[in-house]
Amino acid sequence: MSDNSYVNHCIECDVTSCKHHNFAKNYCSLECIKVGTHESDPEVVPCTDCQSFEKK
């Protein structure tokens, strides 16, 4: 579970509605994330998803 104080400088993030978002720095506060897709054959960025997202 994330307390949002940690800043993972390897994962930039501007999704402020996610409970793992570090507001002070616009980075994720998780050690790692899972990226996936909702498409059978993704070809562009909007086809990918952060599957670690959790609504605040």
C-alpha cells in the first residue's frame, strides 16, 4: 500500500485521481506498476493502461 510520500523517479505520473499519485512531484509513489492493455492488438498509446491504478 502506498502512502504517497515516496517518489519513484522512474515512474512519472500526472493522473491525480489515482491514490498512488505523489502530488508534490507528479510521480508515482509505488515501487513498480503493471502496464497492460484492453485491446487484442495494441498499436497506439491510448490502447495501454496502468493496471496499478486505484481511484482515490
